[in-house]
Amino acid sequence: MKLELFPCSGGMAEGFRRAGITFDMSFDWSCDACDSYEKNLGHRPIQMDVRDLVRMAIAGWRPGRVDLVARATRWVRARHYPIVLADVRTIATSEQPDVIGFRTGGDTLLVECKASLEDFKRDASKPFRREPGSGMGYFRWYFAPAGIVLVDALPPSWGLAEVGARGKVAIAKRPQPFHQRNLAEEARLLVTALRRATEGWGRGIFGDADPHPKVTAELRELRKENRRLRISANAAAMRGGAA
């Protein structure tokens, strides 16, 4: 397990990548640095103070195969939410959930993954946290390594699930339902994800497998045929120009 600390905008990580070395996890406390890193390399470091990382290690936490968002995604599916969106990136909604699950009956389960205490504290300043009725999620959970978030620090009605050193999830506090929530945002998010079901984060809607492999295969063949026709047309044009 290779960890990258204080990566700033990702220049060193890119140099290592070109040399054949990649990092499993990156950590930086600066929001600006994380934004630059994500823009340059396509993925975002875990935003946290290295002192929190040390405290986690002392408490017994080890990165191993534990990925909070991936672990939370599996956890939500295990709670019988057949449609789960993870690591949402869209301009269609103001809120970008880490994980959100949808049930046929209409209720939703939202999970915010927090790897550090500072990250948890910053979450409280978001407008949909200050006005809970404008946020998503009938049930709302924080998902964090054990010992990072205290139950007494939780906002009203939120639940807390803690990830242990071996990736086991323990429920520290169960949530209460949010009867007032932003149904319009949830609908926009779900429609956007369905439109993207063949690419990006939408691919994971129905699980790890491709939800419609036949369509994907047909699209792949059509793209190949399109490339072949373009090559043939360009070659014909060059021959005509030479004549």
C-alpha cells in the first residue's frame, strides 16, 4: 500500500506515474490543492489533516483495501437499495452525494463519507446542511473511520456508521427519517444517472456488472465500423486529390 502525503497539484504523482509507480491513496489538507490535483489527474485526494491520519493509525486503522466510498456503496446495497449511485459528479444538482440509494417505495438513503474530523466539520457549512429540508436523503448517514466523528457531534436526525480497521462496519447511531427533503433534486439526479448509464459513475447504478452488455457490445461495434468508414473515406479523398 503506497500513500502519498501533501501531493499539492499532483506534479510529483504524475512524474511517478510516468515512471510506472502509482499511489493507492493520497492525502492533502488544502481544498485548493485537492481541487488542482483532481483537475490535473482526474481523481481527488482524501482531504484531511495528516494529524488525523496519525490518530487513525494509532487507533488501529489501516488503509488496506478499505475505500470509504466503495465500502459504503456495498453497505447501502446490502440494506436492500437496488439502485445505488456513488461518487456523484454532475451539474444537474447542487448536492453531490458520496453515495445515495433508491428504493421502489420512494425512500432514499444518503451517505456522506468523511475521512477526517476537519472534513466532517466543513460539511456543516454547506447550504443543504444548514437547511435540512433542501437536502437529499430520507435517511442520512455519515460514514467514517472509527474514532473520527463523535455521536454527540452529529446533526439532528443523522446516523453514524463507523468503519473498523478490517473494514467491518459498526452502527454507532441510527438515523431518524427526514420527512421534508428535496425530492426534485433526487429526481434530477436519478434521471441524469440513467442517461449516463453506459459511462462514467452511472455505470455502477445496477451493480458492478454492465446493466446492458448487449447494447454496449453493439455500440462498440458501431464505433469500430464508424472508424473504419472514416479511414476509408479519408483514403479515397487522398487518392482523388493525388489524381
